[in-house]
Amino acid sequence: MKKKFKISSFTILAILPLICFTDCGKDDDPVFPDEEESDTTVVIDIDGNTYQTVLIGDQVWMAENLKVIRYRNGDPIPHVTSNVVWESLSTAGYCGYNNNEANVYTYGRLYNWYAVDDRRNPAPTGWHVPSDAEWQTLIDYLGGASIAGGKMKTTGTAHWLVPNTGATNESGFSALPGGLRDYTGHCTNIDYHAYFWSTSESDNGEVWHLRLDYLNERAIRDTYDKRAGMSIRCLRD
């Protein structure tokens, strides 16, 4: 003989809260972003300077020039203001363009290559100064050396001299013409050129760097003296 079950109104009222808790709770489950959405968009260096970042192809770049005055372990990078001392250096040094801190706010600091090459590393943890090959990867992604510079330069002539040829900044790299401190210690070419170090030495004993020009849209790879002061753009590891 089959048993019959009678569901009372009391039983239904007791079950309803459980059903509501089970179903309605799904709407409150945590939503985890995709890995790409959780990428860091701001980097903070050991001195507390903050930098915007940009994804270009498969590379994540800082969208601003480095300003740090200490290596990532806290050791100071020597601040060198004298042209005579700068020319004689075979160790690390940094400066602001024309030793003017107002230029640092816009263009970042200039570092000689000995600071780049120091094992204590001026880049924030998780970042590094790019190799020449990594610069080439960026150039190739942006269409090649003949046009990549235009896609990397900020637009207009607030910083770049007229005509700032081909500048679109469509990559978001936001290159500014910070100039350089040459190996004799003299600062030159602000508003004309942007110079960015690589970590790669050349066969002639100099070092590869990237140069952008106000007169064209090229991205020019060239070599120069290790004593020169150039901007640093960091690439995520």
C-alpha cells in the first residue's frame, strides 16, 4: 500500500525561505574580472612617483619617463650636476635637463648608461629597461621604422617643435622630446628629440638607443656613448 504524503501550508512556508536563499544568493556571488581587465594601470616606484602604463601589442609599457633617484633596493643613484664630472664618469649618474627640476616634472630624468646597467636596477620591481630587440618588437608592431615614431609621439607643439611631423600618438606611448645630456655633460635637443636607452651594447662599445624626431615620423635605432644621459622607459617583465 502506497504511502501518501500531505504537504501542509506550514511546510511550504518553511521551505520558501530556503529556496529564496539558494536562488537569490547567486546574484550576490563575487564577480572576478578577466586577467586582462585586472592589469595594473599605474606603477609606483621606490620614491613614490606614479606612472601610467599602456598595452601595445603584447607589451606593457610605462607611458611616462622614469623619475626615480634610487635603485629598487633603496640605494641612491648619484646626482651629478657638474659637466666636468659627468664627462669623466664610468659609474652611474642622473640629472634633470639643464639641472632644472621643472624639466623633470614633464620629461623625467636623464640617466647615463651605467645607471641602466647597474645590477641594483633603476626600474621598479616587475619592470625593466628594454633591450634593443624589445624596442624592435614595438617598432615592428607599429608598422616599421619609417612610421612607428609618429604613432609614439605626443601630438601638437606644446612640447615638440613645429612641425612635429606625423605625430598621432595612436599607440598611447606618449613620447616627449626630453633631449639628452651628451658625453661632455652638456644638455641639448630638448623639444627636438626623444632619446630612450636600451640595455644592449653594440659591437663598437657604444649602446643601442631609440630616437624620435620632430621633423619626421621615424623610429630610429642608433648607438651612442655610455656617458650620455637619456630618458628611460620601462617595460613590464
